[in-house]
Amino acid sequence: MNEYGKFSQLRPAQAASDASDTVISKAGFQIQDGEPMPLESLPDRVHDVAVAVIRARLAGYDAARAYAKLSDEDLSRRDIPRWTRDRGQLPRVDVLPLADGFSGATPYEICERYAVGEIDRDRLIDELTRFPYVPGGTTDGYDSLIVDPPGTWSEVSDAECGGLIDEQVYEEVFTARHG
């Protein structure tokens, strides 16, 4: 692992392992036999795909934010594709805006940027410690299903379970926030 995240460079070959049952879910978790699998334990051929998927998702967020910024400046919807050489592929994804001083709009996005080497460990810990977390979801009293809104602490837990950050980062941020 280097200072820019554990997945920013290709790892050395690992012992043979079968990735035939490994899939990457929409949320970014690696699933093997129904259980989350940390990125660092993926076989190289699957690891490279997982990193590429995360990078593509982050690029989509960046493009959508840049497009929204141009749209906010009252530029013509016809001029933007012409100036950007877009061929009908402008981002149509709604993304949360970035807050000043953060590399991601949510804790999970910040962890993704660390995992692919866009930010270093010190910045990751600083941003996760300062992040303005929102309260988690609650039940309606009848159903135990809880769906957390974007920006909750559960995203840090998800990032740790999914292998985007390690347990030491999780513990350091948790201790800094909760004493």
C-alpha cells in the first residue's frame, strides 16, 4: 500500500484463487458466495475491473457536477454539447454537490477516491473526521427496514466492509469523532 490508497497501483500476483463466483454489485461491493469481499483480497483480474468501475463512477460524478455548473451559468443546452465535443453522452445523473473542503459529496465517495488513489490517507482521515454526517434512517414502527439517506456514518462502515478503507482508518476516524 502506498500513501495514496491501497488500490492505486496494481498489486503483485496473489496465490491462485477462483473468481468465477465473484461479482461486483452496483454499490461497489464485491460479492463472493453472498458475502462482501474486501478489494485487497480480490484476484488481480477482478481487482482491476473493480478499480475501473469505481473510477468510471467517480468520473461520472465529476462530469455531472461540471455539467451542472455550466448549466447554472445559463449557458445554452445546445452550446454545451458543441463546446465539450459531446455526442449525446452528457451526464444525466443527479449527484450531490461537493461541499467546500471535501473531495466527495458523501463519506462513501470520499472513501472511493482514496481507494483509487485520488487522495492520500491523511486527507481521507481529515475529511471523514470533519464530514457533516446526517442522522441515520429510522423505522416507521412497523417495519424494521432502515434506508439511510446519503451522508450517514453507515457509509463509512460500508466502505470498511467493502474494502475501500482498512480497519485502522475506520477506528482512527471513529475515535476522533466519538472519543
